[in-house]
Amino acid sequence: MNFLRGVMGGQPTGPQPTGAETIQKLCDRVASSTLLEDRRDAVRALKSLSKKYRVEVGNMAMDHLVRILQTDRSDTEILGYALDTLYNIVCNDEEEEPDESEEENQQKQEDDLGAQFTDKFVQEPENVTLLLTLLEEFDFHVRWPGVKLLTALLKNQCAQVQGIILVSPMGVSRLMDLLADSREVIRNDGLLLLQQLTKGNAAIQKIVAFENAFERLLDIITEEGSSDGGIVVEDCLLLLLNLLKNNSSNQNFFKEGSYIQKMKPWFEVGDDNSGWSAQKVTNLHLMLQLVRVMVSPVNSPGATASCQKAMFQCGLLQQLCTILMATGVPADILTETINTVSEVIRGSEVNQDYFASVNAPSNPPRPAIVVLLMSMVNERQPFVLRCAVLYCFQCFLYKNHKGQGEIVATLLPSTIDANSISAGQLLCGGLFSADSLSNWCAAVALAHALQDNLTQKEQLLRVQLATSLGKPPVSLLQQCTNILSQGDKLDRRGSRVQTKVGLLMLLCTWISNCPIAVMHFLHNQDNVPFLTGQISENLGEDERLVQGLCALLLGICIYYNDNSLENYTKEKLKQLIEKRIGKENFVEKLGFITKHELYSRAGQKPQPAFSTPEHMLFDHEFTKLVKELEGMITKAVLKSSEEEKKEEEVKKTLEQHDSIVTQYKELIREQDSQINELKEQVTLLASQNEKMQSTMTQQVSQIQQHKDQYNILKLKLGKDNQQTGNQAEAAHMNGLQPEELSQLREQLEELQRQNQLLQTQLGEKDSLITSLKAEGVSSAESSTSEVTVLQREVEMLKSQLQRQTAEVTQLQSERQELLRGSDTTAAVPGENSLYTEKIAELESRLSAQTAENQKLKEEVKTLLESQESMEKDLASATSTAAIMQAEKSKLQQEVQESKKEQDDLLMLLADQDQKILSLKQRLKDLGETIEDEDDLDSKDQFDDDDDEEEEEECDE
């Protein structure tokens, strides 16, 4: 009643209701009213109270508002009020900014309330699905608050709402339709909604991209004026960044869709570059970031290379270089353009060559690289700009041996031009200037000119510098070490750690993997004592990094030492470290590099990103070099000479093994190729064999059919003993003359005679072959028997020879005994004569046995020779038999061919007989009688011949 009195204008009586009570009454009215107008008024009232009594409305009215969205779909006005009320509940935006002292607490409370009510709303996924359905309503008062509510939900609980939308059918497609809305307010808020939707969700990013988002967004950017456009262009660019950043699939889709070419007009900046608006700077900055996303070093090398190629071909790189050399460009845009050009040319030979050819619009024209280096070594330039120029120079030299050679060539005496400033002169000037940041940048830039290029490291050893008048020039390598040692002699605080670090990084990069440079460095007698002195001293925290780099430099001198200097061989340097520093202390100092807090930060990405100039100590490529060398140097220092010898032997053995393995691999490859070829041949032959088998099967079946037909016809012809009609008339009616029939019969008789002749010839040849075989076998058997007899005689002679040899041996032993006996009985004359006679007798017997022995040996020799001749005769007889067998098989083949010809003639005769039979049958049907006995006799003769042929085939 109080509410009605307030509406009617009456004065209320009694105490005024609180806000919570009023909201409760309105909620009851929304829940219980049957009239749509009453519910609409209650929801309108809740909307007006939702900002002031946000907590109460959110706690008491949210369920009723969701029910209104479900039930009152036909009334767009009440839907709009309900959506606006829900938006006011979950939104954290403030219309009136509080005081600065209360701002943080107020914002925190707002965020907590928004997250709390968002959690309550999305606990039921159907609520988000319902909201997506309402976005299909074209009415402005429903669609716009629905877009704002969904955007607020995504801001508060992004991941949860994204998951619900992702599983909702056509959920993302409904949201993409917002970009096609003709009302700019809804389209622009739809952009904000899609920005929140695509944050950190690759799946939704892919769906949005494949819903033709790139085409629509680029069209909107063009319609709004590209870089000169307003906040809408910025929103489109932010959405494009969300879709492309760290999403290789969308990047590839963007490139394949030729959208890179559509980016070129964005960077067409006019000659009048004065008066850049803040929005234009923001838009162009985002456009440059979009280009960098496509060619970022963190992308896959293949994708980056293809995008770099497309940017050069469409003229985008040329347009960026125009901005780079233009005047009046704001500093932050110029810096970002330099970074963008850096990544567009990084590792791309074509793009690097083009960048080397770009000249600044000055008089006389200077290369863009020289102009940029002038900015880098100028201490009055902004720090961020100098870092960007260094990054550009590094990217220009990345995997660019040609560019490295051109930079080093500007330092060589033969190419120096006194009338112009070269890149080499600028780098040397920066290397030895009074500005420590210029020293560091120049040292790092020169190190990149030597990165992974042994030729340029050796060429740079030729560079000579004139230090002062009247003194001889010194090499660049010696001057770098002189600056290090002279700086160490000064006050420690004024020694400029940044300069030392830059020079040490340059020296480490220079002499690594270059034994000639190591020899030049060690040739100066002061360098090794300086390094050992730096490493062995106990210095402060600032100097620890310098100690670690000195240890790294000395370790490189050991690892890449070719022992060409007797005083500084590997072994002597290791002994020096052990005496003056200690191996464990050396390894500990070497570890200072990787333990530094700025080391890991520099190793994350190639671009130099430092908050202050003092933090500019490490280079990205140098961190890779340290990772590669630290372990190898530690092992080289800690190992003894014996272990090194063993390792060298092991290396040689491994190299030999590798060569053997390589040979075996090549052999295996050849065998694999041969096996593959043989497999292909086998497959081909198998297919051919299958075809031949099928063809042969068909031919066999056809032959069998013809034989069956022939037998049937022959049987029918034998049963038909009654012949009627005149054969001549029948033959004339069929077109066959009697002369032709007689000729065919004569041919058949001739073929039969030839067949009999061939059969007789075959029989004769068979008998000849049989006789030859018999002769060969008999001769072989006789030869074998003769050989056997000879072998037996040889064995007998051998045994007889052995017996004779034994007898000779026995006689010789008896003779020796007699000789010994004669020596012992030489005093007795009678016995001595007796022994002499026996010895003479034995010698005669021995000579006779020896002669007989010799005779037997000669007989054995002759028998062996005769055995060999008999074996040769046996082999020739065997080969003759094989030749006769081959002739027999050839004759059999000829007989088979003649049989096939006879079968063909028989088939022809059978056809003729069948024709005759049909003609006889026709004469018989006509009532004619055939009484020619000669024909009957000839038919009987043919039948007899056929029977004889069948009997011969059966016999065969």
C-alpha cells in the first residue's frame, strides 16, 4: 500500500521502507504478477535501484531476472530491462571516480562483487546459453545490453564462460554475426566482446578465424580510415593480435589467405608527417606489432621464412624502410619500425640484401646501416632507440655471411675510404669512445659480424689501428686487450664494468673455434698474466662477472690451442692455472657467468630488452656460446694429459669406426637398392607368370572342348550308316566341290605319311640315343673299372714300396750295429774280418733294395699318369652322353610340334566331315538317296584311320 500511495501521490504514513524491503517487494511482484505490465514495471524499478543497491539486487533478484529472460521472450522491453539490471550487477565499471585514497579499496570491492555475482550466474551453464540465444534478437534494446552483459561476464570469469560458449552449438558463430550489424554501437561492442572471448583460448581463436574474421576486420579497418582511424581501428587491431599471437594455425591461415598483402596500405605515410595524433600513433604501433607477430623469432623457421618472403614480394618491407628513413616520425613509432624491419629481415637472405641496398635521403646518400649505426654510438640518442638499432644490426648479420664480410671489409686497410664514413669506422669509434654503453653496443655488434664465420675472424686479425703520432700501429685484437689491462690499472670504481664485459664478449666470440686467433692472442706476453691475475684476485660483486668472463677467455685459449707456441701449450696453461688459481677455483669463477641474474633474462629472446643501460650486460647469442663452451672448458681443464691422450685415441678409434660404419651403410644402401630392384623383378615375373598360367588354362580348356566336340562328331558319323542324296549336288548346294574334298583327303593322307615318316625317324633316333647311351655307359664303366684296377695296382705298389723301405731301414740299422761292433772288437783280427764280410753283404743287399725301390716308384708314377688319362676319357664320354641327351630332347620337341600340326589337320577334317554330314542330312530331308559305295568305303577308311590314331594317342 505504501508503494501505491507513493505512486498515487499521497503522503506516506508510518516509517519509510528500507532499500532491501523495497527490492524484496519488487521481487515478489515480479514472481507473482500475472500481468505483463506489472512485471515490466517491477523490473524497471529493479534496474533503477541496481546501481545504488547492487548487493541487494544481486542477491535477491538475480533468479527472478533469469526467469524473466526464459518466460517473457515475446516482450523485448522487459528483456532489455532485465539484461540492463544483470549488467549493472556484474559490471565493475565506475561512473564516478572516488578519491585517490579510496580508489584501491573501492576497486577491490567492486572486483570482488563482480566476480561473486558472475560465479552465481554461470553456475548454471544454461544461463550463458540463454544469453547467446537472446543475442539473435535483432531489437536494439535486447541485443546491445546482451552484448554488454556477456562482455562483463567474460571479464570477470573468462575461462569458465569461454568453456560454456565453446561447447554451445553455434555459440561463436552467433557472436561473429555482431560484426555484420549495421548499428555501429553493437558492432563496436561486439569487437570488445570478441577481444575478451579470444584471450588465451586457441580453440576459440581458430573458430573465430575460420568464421571469416580476418576479412571482416580488415574491411572495418579500411572503412574506418586505416591508421588515421579512431578507436574502432584500435579495437580491430587488438582483436587481430589476439587471433594471431602464438597461434601458428591462424598465422598460416592469414598468410595463405593473402591478408599480408592487404596490410601494405596501412603504412603509406605521406611526406607531411607533422601533427601525429595520439590515436594514429597507437594504431600504427599496433599495426607494426601485428607485422612482428607474423615474423617473430619464436615462430617456426619455415612459417617465418614464408611470411618474410611474402612481405618482400608485396612491397611491405619497402614501405617500412620508407618510414624508417622518413623525417618527422615520432620516436616511439621509429623505434618500433626499426624493430619490425629487424625481424622482417632476420635470417632472410633476399630481405637482408635489399636492406643493405637502402640509402638514406641525404646528400650524399648514405646506406641505411651507416645512418642507424651513427644513432647507436651517439650517446645523446634515446636508450630504447639505440637498443632497437643494435637489434636491427644483429638481425641484418644473422646467418648472413655476405653481410658479415662486407662489414669486416670496411675495417681492412685495402678498402678504407677516407672521404666517407663506413660501418667499420663507426664500430671502432664506438668501441674506443668514452661512453660505456657505446663501447658495449659496438663490441656486441662487431661480435655478431664474426658469429660462426671463421673466415672473417681470420680477416679481422689484419686490422691495424693508429693509436698516436710517432708510434707504430697495433692490431685491433691487441688494442682490445690493451684497453682491458689499462682499465684494470685505473681505479676499480672507474674501470667501467660494462666496457670490460663488452670487450671480453667480443674477444671470446673472436677466438672461439679459431686456433689462429688464439695463437695471436697468446703471442702477446701480457695477456695470460693479466687474465690469471684477474681470476685469482678476490674482487667485489660487480667484478665477479668480469672474473667469470676472463676465466672463459682463458679456457677458450686452452680448448682451441693448437700447441704452436711452446710457452703456452695446452699442458703449460693448465699447469699455470693449477699453480696460480687452482682448478676448482677456476671452475667456480667460470660459473659466475651463468649464475648472474641478467644471464637468464638475456637468453630468453634475441631482442635486447633492458629497463636501464646499467642492465645491458649480456647478449643473446653470447649466452648460447657460453652454454656450448662451459662444459667443454671445464672438462678440458680438469683432465690430465694421460686422459687427453686416451680421449684422442678413443676419438681416432671412433672416427675409424665411423668410417667403417659409413662404408657398411653405403653397402647396405646398395644392397637395399638391389633387393628392391629384385623385388620389383620378382613382382613383374609373378604377374607375368599368373597371366601365362591363366592363358594356358584357357587354352587347355579350349583344347579339351575341341577334343570333346571332335569325339562327339566322330561318334555321330559312325552311327549314320545310311547315306542319301547326291553328294555332288549337296556339295554344290553348300558351295563345296568334289575336287576340293578330294584335295583335302589327299592332304590328309600326305600328312599321315609324313607323320609315319617322322615316327620312324624318331624311333631311329631313339635307338641311336639308346645305343650311344649304352656305349657311353659301357665306356664309362670300362674306364671306371680300369681306373679301379689301376688304383689297386698303385696301392699294391705303395705297400710293396713301404715294405722295401722298412727292409732298407732294418739293413741300415744292422749295418750301424756291425760298424759299432767292429769298433769295439778292432783288437781281434779274426772277428774284425768277419764283421767286414757281413757289412759288405749288407751293403750289397741294401743297394739292391734301393734299386728295386726306385723301379717301383717309376711304376707308380706311370700308373698315376695312366689313371689321369683314363679319368679324362671318362669325363669326355660323360659330356658326349649329355650332348646326345640334349639332341634327344630336341628331337622329341620336333615330334611334339608335328603332332600339333597333325591335330590341327584332324580338326579341319572333322569340320569338313560335319559339313558333309549336314549336307547329307539336308539331301535326306529332301527325299534323295545316296548309294555311292566309294563314299561309304572312304568313310569307313577314315573311321578306321581315326580309330588307329586314337589307339596311338592312348599308347603314347
